[in-house]
Amino acid sequence: QWGPHPQGPQGRQQQHSSGGSGGSGGYQQPGDNQQRQQTGDVRQRQQPGDNQQRQQTGNVWQRQQPGDNQQRQQTGDVRQRQQPGDFQQRQQTGDVRQRQQPGGVQQRQQPGDYQQRQQTGDYRQRQQQGDNRQSQQQGANRQPQQQSRAQAGGIPLNLPTGNIVRGSIGKPGQVAVNYLNINMDKMPSVAYHYDVKITPERPKKFYRQAFEQFRMNQLGGALIAYDGKASCYTVDRLKTDVQNTEVTVTDMHGRTINYNVEIKETGDAEIDLNTLRSYMTDRIFDKPMRAMQCLEVVLATPCHNKAVRAGRSFFKMSEPGQRRELDDGYEALVGLYQAFMLGDKPFLNVDISHKSFPIAMPIMEYLERYVVKSKISQSTNLDYSRRTIDSFIKGIHIVYTPPKVFGAAARAYKVNGLSREAADRQVFELDGKKLTIAEYYRSRNYKLMFPQLPCLHVGPVAKNIYVPIELCSVESGQALNRKDGATQVANMIKFAATSTNERKSKIMHLLDFFKHNLDPTISRFGISIDKDFIVVHTRTLNPPQLEYRDRRLASPRNGSWRMDQLKFLEPKPKNHKWAILHCEGSGRSLHYNQVYAFGRQMHDQSKNVNVGLEEKPDIRQFKDERQLGDIFADLKRQGCDLAIVIIPNMGASYDIIKQKAELQHGILTQCIKQFTVERKLNPQTIGNILLKVNSKLNGINHKLKEDTRFTYPKNAMFLGADVTHPSPDQREIPSVVGVAASHDANGAAYNMQYRLQRSALEEIEDMESIVLEHLSVYLKFRGNYPEHIIYYRDGVSDGQFPKIKNEELKAIYRACVKLSITPKMCCVIVVKRHHTRFFPNGEPSQYNKYNNVDPGTVVDRTIVHPNETQFFMVSHQSIQGTAKPTRYNVIMNTGKIDINVLQQMTYNLCYMFPRCNRAVSYPAPAYLAHLAAARGRVYLTGTKEFADPKREYEKRKIVPEFLKNNPMYFV
């Protein structure tokens, strides 16, 4: 992306290793938002798209050459780059040091860089003679004078005044990102948008073929990008008064379908493509959505002809002999994801997606391989396997091939399920006569081989069309909107979890397969995409130190730490009364000695970490769910603090145990699988259980050591929220809201609220009452209300940000008004559903198996929108596969928390998740909210029909006294 380095590859390597790029003091990519200090001098770019940060005091330098990173010489003149976008060469003169904040690291910079001094909070930048200076009065926000460019014929630019400050702390570095530069030099200024209407409306799957015929025959082969539904885009105006609108499509089985295709200009047909060149400088904060939509459709054109589309990904069918089977009749396909992204300039984000597709094969083969697991004969009975078969075939498309004697073409149907009866008993009416399916085929000279098997009920439900299983096969290339089973998910993860190097080669292979730059439509729009990923500047933040009992510290390395000889920070002093419950009878039950040994190990290890458990647990057996409820009631009467329930391999499930314990009896439980007790009982497992047990018993595992480098918000309540939705094929189930809020000084102790609301609703309806509950808990524990509310909101798509701002944040504000308090609010949206990935140089090693970036890596330049406070951060060490950075969008910050403080605080909170001694991929408040929502989902298990969500919630309220006494029960 950068072009050749003047000193060859070694020069670039040397430049990288000496830390002269990225972070504070490093130059930035053209058009980047520079990080400014609180006071002092600032360099200002005249690059269009740069958001200039105004300082309270000090001088402002203005860049003369658009987009270029200047080279400072002793005389202060400006060198012009030979190659746009190239890295600058540093002069050999003038060694520079950059001091960081107290406790920071001194960094040597590339020779010739400017000096930055920090003296008692002052930030000076020395400049050699010969530069133009502009002084700004303290607190003034004057528009800088326009300065003519260094070159002859340059046009002075009137720059916007953006105010986005970027982070500056951390160790600078570079990393490749899966974004491709889009060359738009030859792109016209205007494109045209047309509405497409195709009748009849069904079947929709041949719309593309129909439009393609219409384009070739009626529009003279004009180059058009069609979205497959109701829009198309072109650079040339089309004639819309086409006389003959009829086209004929032939499907793969030889059937013909007639369609009428009409196109007409939309009300506002002209799309201003120039907005993609100017959005960085315009004062308009709306993104150029129409131009983006247009180019997304254009860039998808070459993919439709070669692959199956699902969402924004295009899946290539597996090649012969290379199928990746996932069991249960599914295979994994790899697809190219592509999306238009706005950073300092537009980029194409490319990535791989994985999805399970039903394997195209005869239904008989599916039954033999995955259901009966043997050859089907005349005596095979499928009655006991109906549920398994139904879950696979319901909703999929099959191809029914009539017997040759029928002389009819094959045709595709959607399956509703199995018929009630077998083919030799399923009756239907023909010409007023009743006959079975088998008799009907016999009457047409075809004898069914397996009349004892049920038929498939296909087509419109009311029509009762039945076809024999033996004449049907699964249609190929079906992207299904259904939840994958546990086996599929496990197999998919094994297949999809690859190193960054392997992931990149898969992406490059697919780009080579689709060949975007050879597509005539893309060429007609005057755009092309680069062949390799762009490179961006990173900063790696220092991990926090973690404080345990007696002020002893743990120092994380690579995102994890050990608790060797360390005790929990604040266990509760009393010895807790506890019990162990195990199941007898169902399948293989545990021996009493095994349960006793488990209890002994738990007690011995609990002493090491300072968790108070009585020496002998109350060990009890239960036969079934009903008896389990009786035992819970009895333990509650006896004042038992904790029941450890061993979940049997067969019988009472986790969900039922939690429902009984928390909704009916109000007793604290910790579940563990029988398999774990039998096979995996080692000190590490017990240690992990104790992390949870201590938190549930209101202990605090650890806290962050105080960091004097930053002023963090004092008296702050951390709030996390998440909404989980049912899968698309289960929309009758309500969505579950989970909210967690801290109630201690360290952001380590949390309480939760959950609610049910109508399915697929993104914003939280009941936010006001939820926040009132959290604030009352905060007051109870802290004796005052918070001065800051720092809200991490998970599970929101980009289009929903305004709704969160207008509805949820206003609800939080209303709750505060009711209590007559005015805390400062910072709202950060936590986005995990994106396809941005970081690809460092080098190869996987034993310490970094998948070649990921280090935990603490931040990118907040180049690939973030110039007018938004946004950053990407990888806070965890990925256990398998390529690490997914979390994207953080700051949509409100009334407390004006400095961006460096916000980024470090966000990173620190990833070390505060109580269930493991590892940094997690996003902050603890949001992670705990996810657990709260997951617990709400557990309370719905076993219910088939749902009334109004509010009524359903009233039926499932957590025992109030239990919620009050054990606020962290849900970890």
C-alpha cells in the first residue's frame, strides 16, 4: 500500500523497529485525525478530511502540502514526497526524545523528527527557523489564516474544523488490516438509480436471470448493477419506455417461467458519487449512504454469477472431493464477505465467512448416513426418528424427480414436514375416489420400492401435496436461516479457527476467484480495488496490574495471569454453610466416595484462596426434579448459603435447576457436570469454580492497582447492557434484556436486572425502571449516588445508534431526574459484529499459535470515520483462530473523559471479568450484561407458548430477598 521504501525492505523494517511511526509523535496516514495534547502547539494538516483539534493555548502549524506528511529539516522547509502516500524519509540530523506522562516510557524517535517536550503538563513542540507560525490567544478558537501551498498553482483550502481527538499513549507499531484501497480516480460524478418491478412476485430466485435477459434483449446490453430485488444502478441514463417487458427463464430442470420486467427512474434518480470523495471535509455528519449502497451493489456484481449469497457474503460451492462435512447432513462453505467502509477514505472490507449448508444428496442417502446409519430395507421403520428427520427437512427445498414413465420434468418444492402416514396408508382424493400414495403410483405403472416409509408433505400447506421420499433429493446451494446444532457448531469452529496467515491466504484465494477488477460493470463505474491489505498504525497499551489480598500484585502477560500463592482480595469472613447435591438412579450415578472426595478438594483449595466454607458439606441425593425442589426448600430453611449441584448425564438439566433455585426457592447454586467430577477434577478446575463461588458469595476476587498516570472518573457506576434475540426461525419467543451495574468503588461487584420484551426489538423498553433499581443498589452499598455513569452497550447495529441516544439515554436521564441527581454520562457502544481483522507480520509461534496482535492493541486512525469518536481494540489473547477486535463507538461523553483515559479504562475493565484469570474481549460490565441476558433466556426454557412479554416476566421474577442478598448470583 505504501509503495517502495527508499532504502528497500530493510529500510522499512528499520523504520518500524525504531518506533518512528504510530502513536504519539509518529506521523500518520494521509488524512488522519491527529492526537492533540491538552495544551501547547499543534500541527494542522491542510489535507481535506482532517479534523483539526483546537488547543486552548499555544501555536498552530498549518500543513502546506495536502495529504503529505512533511519532512522537517534544520531550516524548517518542506520536502515534497515523490510518491503520494509514501512513508517519509527522516534526515540524519537532530536526535529527538519524546517524554511520556509520569511513569511512561522514554521513546527514541527516528532521527530528524520534531521534538516534543512535556514539562509540568506543558506540551511544547520546537520548530526550526523558517516555518510559518500562527499564534492563538488562550481559549480563542480562531480560524487559521489560509496559507498558500508550497507548489506553484496551488489552491488555498478552506478547512472544516473537526474536533475528534485521537489517543496517543502506548507502544507504536503497524499492522495490516483486511481493507482494500478503492481507486476512484476515474469514477464519474453521478450515477442513476432505477426501480425494478418484476411480476409475478414468485419464485424470487429467478429474478436475476429474468433481469439479465431483459438487460441483454431490451436494454441493448447496457452495463447495470442490479441488487437482485427492486433496484439497479447505472452510469448511463437508460430508456425506460420499453415496449416488450416479457422475458422467459428456464430453470435447471428444463421448466420455463415467464416474467414481466419494468424499470423506472426513482423520484430522486441522480446519486452524487462525489460525496464519497468529499464526506471527510463536508460539515454534514450524515454518511453518503446512497453512494455507498450504489457501490456495494456494483462491487457485488461479479460475485453473484459464481456463488451463493447469504447476507453480505458470497459462498463458493465446494469442489469435488473437498467437502467439509459437519455431520447431520450439513457441510461448511467458505464465503467472501465484502462491505464498503468509510475511514479517512472509502475502503472495501474483505473477509471470509463460514456457514453451514445442507448437503445436496438424495433424501434416502441422508436417512442411511445420518438417521438409520444402515442400509434402508423394506422393513425399515422411521417412526422413532421422526423428530430428527423433521428438524432437518422442515423448511428446506427438495427436488422431486418423477419416475421416467410419467414423462414429466423434475421440480423443486419447499418441505413442510413428513406425512402422518406411510405411502401405503396416506390417503388422498383423486377424481372423487380415495386412494393411497402407493396405489396412485402403481396406477401409473410405477411400483414404490419403500411404500412403508412416510412421504414428504411439500408446497403450499393447504394443498396437501405428498411425494415419496425415494424420489426426492436435497437442492444444492441453500442458505438456511436456522440455528446450528451443537455438533455443527463444534465442527465449524474447528474448521474456521485458523491463524491470521491462513485466513489472509483464504481471502486472497477468494478475491482471485471473483476477479473484481475484470468485471465490465465495475470498470464502467470507473473503480478498481487494490490487490493487498492496507497497513495502519497501532498503539499497544500497557496491561493493568491486579491487586489481591495484602496488597500483593499479579502482572498479566499475554492477556492472562496466575494466582500462585495469592488470596482473593475480599472474601466474606464467615464460614459458609454449603451442600453438594447429586442425582441417583438415572444412567450411571456417582458413588458417594467420589462426591465426598470432590467436597474435600473444594474445601482444601478454598482455604488457599481464602474462601470461607465449612469443613463438611451436607451431601444429598435427589431422584428427580420434584425431589430437587424439596431439597432446595429444606436447605433454605436450614440457612444453607450455597448448594453445589452435580448435573446428571441424564435427567435434571441446568435450566430447570436454575429456575427452581432462583425463581421458586431463592437459594444460591453452583452447577458442575457429572462428567467433570468423574474425569476432569484437577486443581485448575476447582480453582475456576472458586472464582465463581467467591463472587457469588459477595466476595471480590481482585481489583485494579491504582494507576497514577491517569485521572479516572471517581465515584462512577459502570453500566453494561445487552439484548439477546431468538434465532430467525423462533420469532415467537421474546427477546431478553440483560443489564448489569457496579455497586462498589473498584468496578468489581455487580448486580443485575433482566426483562422480557417483544421479539427482535433492539432498544431496551424498560430502561428507566431498570436504572432506578441499579441506582438504589448503588446507594445502598456506597451511601451516595454516582457522579459518573459509564454505559457500555452491547448488541447494537450501526443504524440503531440514534435510537439508543434518543430512547435509552433519555430513559437513564429520566431515572436520574426522578432521584434529583445529575451524573455525567459516557455511552460507549460495543460492537462485535463486524469483519475488521488485524494481520501482523511474521509466522505463528509456540507463544502466539495463531499469529495475532498483542492484547491491548488499539487502532483509532485511518479505518475509523473522521467525524466520529471510534476505536478498535484487541484486549484478549485469542485461544483459537484470528482475534476479533472489538469496535467502540463513543456516542455521548458529557463528562469530557479524555480519550486516552477512556481507552485505558476500557482495556482495564477487560481484566475485571470475575470468571477467569484472563483478559476478555470486551469490558466486564458488557460481558456481565450478556450473562444476565443469558440467565433470562434460561428462565424461558420449557415454555412452548408465550403470552405478552410483560406478563411472562411477572411469572418469572427472581426471589427478591435472594436478589438483594446475592446480587452477583448470575456469574
